[in-house]
Amino acid sequence: MRNFAPLAVAVAFLSAPFFAAGAAAVDAPARAQTIIIGLDLSKSNPLVEDEAYAARVAARMVAEIDKLPVRSRVMVRTFGAYDSSENPLKIDEVISARARPESVAEGISALVAAMPQLVAEGKLKAQQWTYIVSFMETMSHQVDCAAGDVRVILLTDGFEDSEQARMLRGGSLPKPDPYFQGCTELMMLGVGQGGGSPAVTKRAREQWERWAQAAGFQRFTGLYDW
């Protein structure tokens, strides 16, 4: 696995955007992309306490970001509780000659790898609830699927635990409005983690696949591991 940037780089994301210097120009593609990366801070998600798991997710994030074309937008948000004050982390980057994709990928992967330590140190707060649906509804107002390729990548166990559904107790996701109509992909990395059963993982993946289709995504990718 590649080495990650020092923890100080990850912590810097909590207060200011990450900009990387680069002299070489980035080749301009025909169509930019928008990627929303959602970090699930709920206590059920191993991302908040398992350093080995966080490092594996971080490595996957490099592969998702480091080939993005110029003018692509990367948005990083945390979610868990419904209260927005519990989720202050907001990072926005636009790929350019200054913010090259490989540098942005390295910075974001460093943040993801550092999540357990940031939670342990109190810089980020693990949360009791998992409002995935509400987070998705909120983010739908910040993208335009008709203007470019839009992908949403959630680093989550996929277990909605809110007033809308208690999935680990057998609850089902509500049918969404098609507010992501035409968006390229909803990807979930870690679906079923901690559920303790292949059957539980399968049920969670199937529910989210139906939800993604109804919300308007062109495809859904739900991975327990990779």
C-alpha cells in the first residue's frame, strides 16, 4: 500500500481546503465530473475506530480520485446525526493545474486513513445515529446531474438508523423522490460491515440498490469488501 501523508495534512482538512502546488498542466477532458464523498461517522461504521479498515478504504479512494479530469469537483462531507452542527467537515476541491488529481487524492486518502485517530482525539465526533437518506436528500440540492457526470461515494456500513428506517431491526428504506435523476452512480464502500451475516449484507445491498434506482442513479455499486 502506498504511504499516506502525515496526520497533520489530514487535520488541516478540518479548517481549510487542501491545495497542492504543481507546475505541469492537466490535460483537459471533454466532460468534468462531480464526486461527493460521504464519511459515515456513526459508531456502527468501522471507519471510525478500525485503523486497518480505514487504511484499506483510503487506498480505494486514491483509485477513485487520482485520474479525475480537469475542472472536476470533489466534495467531502461527514454524516451521521441529523443535526448539521455535528458534521462541520466540508471540503471542496476543483481539479486544476494547482490542485492536481493525484495530490487531491493523496490528501483525501490521508484524511480517511486518519479517521479513527481523529475520532479518538476528539477532532471528529462519533455519532449515535445514521441519517443516510437525509444526507442524500441534502446533497441532491448541491449537484446538477444534467450538467455533468455525478457520482456519490459513501464510506458507510449502509445501515440507516434513523426515524426513517432502523435497518438492523428489519426496517426498510423509504422510497425516494427521483432527485438524482440522471446521476451516474451511487457507490457504497463497506455495505454490511458489522452486520455479522451474509444475509444481512445482502438485504442491505438490495435495499440500497432499489433506493438508488428509484432516486434516479444510472447504476449502484455496493461493496462489503474489495
